[in-house]
Amino acid sequence: AIVRFDLDSPAAMEVVVPGRTLPLEPGDVSLPQAIEFPTAGDATAYGWYYPPASATVHAPAGTAPPLVVMIHGGPTSDAVPFFSLAKQFWTSRGFGVVDVNHRGSTGFGTAFRNLLDGQWGVVDVEDVCAAAQWLAASGLVDEQRMVIRGGSAGGFTVLAALATADVFAAGASSYG
């Protein structure tokens, strides 16, 4: 919304342009869960897992949901937990989503970030594959229905993962 108010009297707020109503009910909002998972070379990588959340869509009993793996750009940027309609689009339709902080991501110290030096297209691919496989082994997602997507440096990681690993059923690279 766009509002107008006097700093001396903020309670007397006037709505100039009302905000849009989100197409989600509270039961349709997936909250991120911090994950740590093992990856190649006895390393650890990180991510944010958003489980499926829907008040109306439910998977058949005894089945695990499909997974969308999302990769940040950068390549040394990071995935952070925030409300994203792009993630909620998938989770409200029965998909799990993981936003991966592969080795080289910012926010885990200089040594962790430097693990990408000279290894771009290698350790990031190992880590996105490891995240998906760890979630599948944990029973949280269906290993036969995992896809990967990313843009820019994340799009490059998508292409490298599809070319070098047999983990994902499909991928979407935006300007990789």
C-alpha cells in the first residue's frame, strides 16, 4: 500500500493506494527451514528448504513431493530466507523447494567462499546435487521428480549440473 501520514501523528494514516490481496491463505505459506547437508570431499553445504504447504492441495498418501532446486546468482551471492511469491507458487502447488548455498556462497566465512575459487562448475554442481539427493534420502522429496533452476551464475550451474550429473529430470537456465 501507499500511505500518507504526519510524522507527529502516524496513527492518522491515510491509504492513498491500497495494497493487493495475496492469493494465499495462511495455510498456503511455506516457512523456510535451514538445512545443512554433506557434500563431496567431506564438506558441508547449506540451504533453505521450503516444504509443500497448501490448505487444499495434498499429495496422494505414501508419496513424496517433487522438488525444485533453486540456485542463486553471483556466483558468490547467497540464498536468504524471505517471503517470495516465486517459491510460494511452487510450494502451494505441492512441490518442495530448496534454495542452495553451495560452497562459495557469501555468509559462511571467507574460507567457505574461497572454496569456489578455480572450482566454479564443480563444487557448486556437487552441492546442488548433494542437496537434492540428501532431501530425497531423508524422505522429504521424490528423487524421480527433481528439477533445477537458476539465473545468471545460477543458470550456469543449472547447465553444468544437467551436463555432468544424472540427478535432475529437467532444468531451466535463465541467462546462464
